Amino acid sequence: MPSANVPNLIPALPELFLAFIAMALLVLGVFQKAGRREENRTARLISSLSVVTLGLTLLLVVTVSGTRMLAFNDLFVTDPFATFAKVMVLLASGFSIVISREYMLRQDMERFEYPVLILLATLGMMMMISANDLIALYLGLELQSLSLYVIAAFQRDDARSTEAGVKYFVLGALASGMLLYGASLVYGFAGTTGFDGLAARFHGAGAPSVGLIVGIVFILAGLAFKVSAVPFHMWTPDVYEGAPTPVTAFFSVGPKIAAVALLLRVMIGPFGELVAQWQQIVVFISIASMVLGAFAAINQTNIKRLMAYSSIGHIGYALIGLAAGDAVGVRGVLVYMAIYLFMNLGTFACILCMRRGDRMVEDISDLAGLAKSHPLVALALAIFMFSMSGIPPLAGFFAKFYIFLAAIEAELYALAVLGVLSSVVAAFYYLRIVKVMYFEDLIESLNKPIDRDIGVVLVGSCLAIVFFFVYPSPLLSSAQAAAAALFAG
């Protein structure tokens, strides 16, 4: 009797576990009793189980990590780079669910579908990070995107939320089309969609054909949309402002980290030999994102829109490391995104504290006198703003330091100088928030006290940002190993 080949599923064990539990939680939610009280109780239960699931998935990711392993006919790869990025994504998703629970209850939005959708989006992100083929890349990207479209419009009775979901869907579909067109061009001119095959095809080869370069440009355009880099940033301010605040917090970290990791794997892996062809495009996108992020946020009065432009600027800084095109640059990007995770989550935890009665407030002017009414929240937000400005010895300074160091070592001096200048301009609107909190008179106080879950995230994020300089070696060594694995693969 002929024996069947059993596929090696160990590399994809975390993804399989997450998919199975997400489906189980979905079934659990559907078969619960009807009624508003029961619905809230079910949503709270599934939310807690989702956080536990993400924690167990993180343990599986760390357990499976090690040497480079392939699965599913080389469509799926796991290595130290994937492990590093997945840990960041799982932390972002878990913290996002935690800080959203009280908000969802107060806004009468507590439904069990929300944490399940975040689990499915996280599954798509993990598949993106481990993609070793253009087809696998697209499958992961769409699983993530379809979940995010629904989450963006989750507040069904709010016109702004619905508008945010529609805009994100339409522009996301356009970006997916561009990505698919670029992948088809690459396949047509290279004869394969596998990353290993593409890398072998370009190794030692001469100048690539024009059609192949056009395909790479379309792939870059599609991925630039996912990281909200200029000129594909147009959806970001409207979606950040219109989506519910916890959803905006999730958008600003999880999908962005996954998309940056995917961008690194695609450009360094299969197209690493063609760095001379795509480097100038990345340099342009980086400069444009930094400049627009620095100047467009100056006149913003809504803090969520300000954070949208801030995130565009931060992606510009991160892309400096990709433009360097070497292991030092990739290490800088990974360190930057890890620190960005805590800065952004902490900031949005503070924004979730901006509440008067049952009403959320979002204007920067509503922070006036916060240092008098909520001194600890004001201190935490000031720490995050100083860190985003790059003021030492906070973690944000070291994030930018490693990025600019990579640019200097790659002799991209103009890019490093423009990055520093953009950072100085951006410091204006970060420090303006500190000035409003500490030097303007209190008009109407925000609600007291803050939610316990948000308080835990605030304290944890602050400690990570303030004391990073004391013991940075775990993050630096992990990022170094992840970058080396990307180039070894």
C-alpha cells in the first residue's frame, strides 16, 4: 500500500492554532442566547478568550522559532525575522483588545464579532509575515484587509465610521489590484512567483527588463498603501478620524508593523539583488512621507487626525532603514517599529481617556489643563510626545538614532539630514500638546477615574519607553538576529 506524504505543519502551528480558535469563538458567539445582557456577557467572555488565545499563540511562535523552516511547498517560511515581527503583531493585537473593552461597552458596541475579527486580521498579518511566495503574500494580505474593512465600519450607527470603512475598502481594493498586476508582471518576466526562485533568478544576472522593473514598482505601490506611505496615504487621516478610537489604535500598530515586515521581506528577499533599481523609489517615498507627516500635522485640531499624519511621518523614518538595503538598516527598522508599538499604543490609551460624561472628545483643545485634573495621564502623554519627538534618553531617540545610523553607514547622507530636519519640524506639534496640557487653563475637566485596563497599558508603555536605555540589549540582539536571518534566507 503506497504511503501518503504527510506535510510538515510544525512551522505553521501558531497560525493553525489561531485559525482554529478564531473559528471556535465565532461558533461560540453565534450559538449564545439572544438578549442585550447575554450579548454583552458573551462579548466580554470572547474578548477575554481572544486575549488568552493571542498569548498562547505568542508562546507557540516563540517555541517554534529557531532555524529557517518551510511548509506548504515552500509557500510559507518561518525564521527569526518572522518570529520577531509576529511577536510585535500579537502584542499589538492583544493590547488593542484590552484597551477597547470599556469603550465598546460605553458606546453600546460590545459585540462578540469584534475580537474575532481582530483574531482573523492577526492571522492574516502572520501569514503575510511568513509569506514566501507572491500568491501566499496576497492571500495573507486579503485576509487581513477584509477583516479591517469591517472593523473600520464597526460603529454602524455613526456616519463617520461607515464612511471610513467605505473609503478604506475602495482604496484598499485599488491597492490590491495594483499589487496583483505587479505580481503578474513579475511572474510573466521571471517565470516564478516563489521568493527563493526569484532570488535565484536575479542572482548574478544582468540588468533586469523594463517589464520586471514596472512589476516591482506596482508591488511597491500596493505595499506602500498598506503602510500609508506618501503618495498612497490619502485614506489614513479620514479612516483614523472616522473609525472608533480603539480601532484606530489597532490600525496604527498591528497592520502597520505587519505591512512593514512584509515590505522588508519582499524587497530584501526576492528583489535584494535589484536594490539599485528600487532604492531610489524607497528614498522618494521616505522623504515624501517624512515631509508631509511633519508639515501636514501642524494645523490639525483633531488629535486622531494628528496621529494619522504622525504615523505617516514615522513610516517615512522607518523606510530610511529599507533604503539602506543592508542588515544594519533592517535592524534599525525592526527596533524602530518595536518602540513605535509602545509609543503609539500608549498615546491612544491616553486618547481613550478623553471623555466627558458619555461623550468622547477628540480636539487637542480638550486637553487644556489636563495636568491639573489628571496629572498622571498628562505625565504619560507628555512622555509619549517627547519620545515621538526623539528627545533623549527616551526610547524614541534611540529608534531614530539606529535609523539615521543605518543611513549614514549606507552613505545616504542627504536622506539622514532630511530625516533629522523633518523630526525637528514634527517636534513642534508634539510639544504643542504638552504645552496645552501644562500651560493652558482648565475649562472643563475630563472624566475620572480612568479604566483599569487602560491604566495597565499606560503604565506598561511608559515603563518601556522611559527605561529602554537602561537595558536595550534584548531588543537590539533580537533585531540583529532577525535582520541576519532575512539576509541569510
